[in-house]
Amino acid sequence: MDDSLLRILFRAGRPLSPLYGLAMRGRAALYRKGILAVTRLPLPVVSVGNLSLGGTGKTPLVLHLARLLQDAGLRPAVLSRGYGGQSGQEVNLVSDGASLLLSPAQAGDEPAMLARALPGVPVITARRRVAGGRFIIARGLAGSIILDDGFQHLALARDLDLVLFSAQGETLTERVFPGGRLREPWPAIARAHALVITGASEPTGTLVASIKDQLQGFNPAAPIFTARYQALGIYGRDGLQVPVAKMAGVPLLACCGIANPDSFRSLLTDHLTILGERRFSDHHPFRQADLTTLAAQALALGCQGIITTEKDFVKLRDLHPPAGMPVWALSARLLVEEGLERLVLARLGGSPRKTSG
């Protein structure tokens, strides 16, 4: 959705923000007091979430944690809501760790991308995450669970609650939905066990220091870590990755359908030659007509290819670009502080517990 239109909608929704914020506070209180049931699974669970409507780097951190837990022998599975997925099943097995079983349209773009990027790691979607967790346990799919986008999903207990914030994102002036981008009021941060500032190119700079001060005001006990993005390479439909440096002089058209396109643009321009850009709404369902228009724009600008995110590429890879215009994905990873990795392994390395709830 266009930013100017979004600002208009948020402005129109401002009168309702206090009511929505009150409802979210009341909901959290019902879970905290045990009036609404919280289920604890017999597997360790780490939740990756945020306070805003998106754009904080949850998916890159899920990828990082899945590989970390996999290397530690903790047999992780990723449990996601599957936003945008068209499957009507209560629980969907996107990948059993060996094969991709659902298409991006069925599973949602992010679960499909995670399934492709994480061999050996099952990916499951379920609107009721408790049902998804029980599915994982009943089939013996994993020894630990990464709850993707789980901060507001309070029905499932977690051993570690990580909440992400973009270094270029939310400020104290941001309002709660529908008058702004926040899913909950700022004091909800007090539930988190640790906070992560993503996209921090200067982890010790004044901007990050200001964000840390802001966050510590709501949760002084939670450790705060930083993470930054690193471009790795570019790959196409054949999956063969080329180092970013080898593509530095190739003129490209950038396109993406993510919540924080500025972070993608910044990463691209640090390494590649970008002649133009096309932004779509988050989770945009790319169609052949979109790619035809993108290819025409790229040709008009003198570009030799189209570059997109890995999340968008899972939807674009099976389309057919006209005039031989290739489509590539930028492979990137999140570099996190070692302290965060130690915290995750310490919290999730314990023995199984009994099920409750």
C-alpha cells in the first residue's frame, strides 16, 4: 500500500487507537491472570515477534535461530501463522524438513521461503499455534520450536520471548493500530525476556543508544542486543549463488513487497547498481502481469535484471519474465551479537517438561 495512503488511513483511525490499545491491554491481563488459558508444551519454545505491524527482521532472525538450534542438536521446527496462505486446514505441514509440501500460495510467502532455506527443519503453519505445537509433538517432528511472529500469541507459553525493533523504525510518537503501526501499546514490552534492535549498522552509535534508552524505560530488566544485515550473494531460478561483488556493476531494477522496503533498498545500494525501484504492499501476491510490467520498466531504464527479496522470490521464481529479463534474489543474513546466541541456547537447552493447559 502506498505510504501516503497509509498515512491517511492511520490519521482516520486515530480516534479508535485508545480503544484498541485498551482492548489489547485487557486481553494481555486476562492471560496473565489465568482467566484465558495458556498452554505449555513439553518442548522448549522461543518466540520471535515485534510490537509493530512488520518490518523489523523477524524472518531473518528465525532463519538464524533455526540454524543455531540445528547446529546445537536441538532439532528445531518453525511454527508460523502462515499469513496470506490459502490452505483451509487447521494445521499445515509446509515442509517435513526434507521436502517442500505446499506452494507459497497455500502456505504463505514467508513459511515457503523458510522451508526452502532450512533443509532439515520442519515448517508448520497454524492460526491456533497451540494446535500446531501439538501436531509437531504428535508426529515427533522436532525437539524445540521457534514461534514465528509470536509476541501477541499469548495462548502458547514460551521459554524465551524475543521482541524486535528496527533501528529505523518505531518511535515513542507512534500510535496503536488503527491510528498507527503498533499492535500493542509500548508498555507491552515489559513481557519480553530480551529485545533486539535490527538493522543497526552502527551498534554503538547515538541512534542505537537513543533506542536502547527508550526501550529500557519500559523494560529495564531485559537485555538489549543489536543485529545487522549482511548481503551474501545473488541467485536465480537455478539456485546457484553468485557473490555480490561480481554483480556490482550490473544495472538492476529493484522490487519488493515487504513491510520495510527502505532496509532492502539500503542493503542493495551499498553493494549494487540500482537504476530504479518498484515497491508493492507487504505480502503482495505477484502475478504474471506484475512481472511483465516490471520487465518493461527494467528494459526502459537499461537494466539487465530484476533484483528482489528472498521472500518475494518464492512467488516470482515460477513466473516467466518476458524479453529474457532475469529475476534474481538477494541472499542476506542477520549478524547478531554472540550474547543473544548464548541466551537462546541457555534457555532452550533444558530437559523436556510436562504438558499443561
